[in-house]
Amino acid sequence: MEEWATPSQDPGYSLGGWGYLRYSIIHYKSADSTIISVNIIMATIKLIDEQVEEVSMIDSNNKYKNGQKAKDGKTFSRFRYNQIMFTVDNDNPFVADFNEGNISSIKLVEGTREVVSVDSEGNEQTTTVPTITFDSHGNFKQAERRAEHKAKIARYAHLATAPVTSDLLNELANA
């Protein structure tokens, strides 16, 4: 069965500070060329502060078994959040920051996938299982820079602004 995805261009629906719902359309082409399209809704989860500590590393330096990443000799680490495993390439800065305890936030995307199993009698059973995909992270240096930036903006918030009018321009030109 051939499979491909059409990602959503929609930024998603807000979940009130807990993340966003995003979706994509997964297309399946069966052996008889029937195309089935399925909307997959994905919730974006942002972990901050103590929530980051709920992510644990299972193992690291796993080698890819096939595909271009295997040919390139790439490796990945496996992590767990909410009893669901996700992977991150070892060359992603997240892995080094995680190992150094330098993570201030993590953004994950929840989804689902279909798993087909065959019992001893040859009967197929399809089960929908939850998935998590790593999206991005922030480290403490980035958090410090954001806080400094917000403080700079706050220092100038009291300044009054005036619209630029032709009278103001004439006054400045004749000064």
C-alpha cells in the first residue's frame, strides 16, 4: 500500500495555552489503486518548567537500519513522554541540550497511526495507537535572551508616540 501526506497550511486551532490542534491529510493507495484520504488531527503540546522533566531518554546512538539516514551513518536517540516513545536525530541540538540539562521548553506533536497485526490464525487486526513527534525545543540561553528582550520592550512602553503629520514635519524642517 502506497502512502503519502498533505500537510495542513492552517496554523491550527488554539487549545487555550496548552498547544494547538493541527491536522494533515494522509492518503493511502491500495493494491487496486483505490485512494483513501484520512484527516489526521494532531495536538501540539508545549512542555515548560517542571513539565520538561517528564521527558526521559530511553537510549541513544541507535543506528538507522534503512533509508538515506542509514546510508549516511546517522544515529538517533529515543525518548519517552506520557508513556509514548519518540525519536530525535543525534545531530539535532536537542539531544546535546537534553544531556546537559539545558532544556527550558519542548514542543511535541501528538498523532495516531494504524498498526496491523496478524494473529496465529492469519486474521488481521488494525489498532490505532497514539504517537508523539518531536517538533522543537528551547534552551535556557534562549529563554534568558527572550526575558532580556521583553525587559527592553517594557522599558520603552511608557514613551508616548504621536502620529507624523505634515505640521510636525514642517516644524522639524524649520527648526
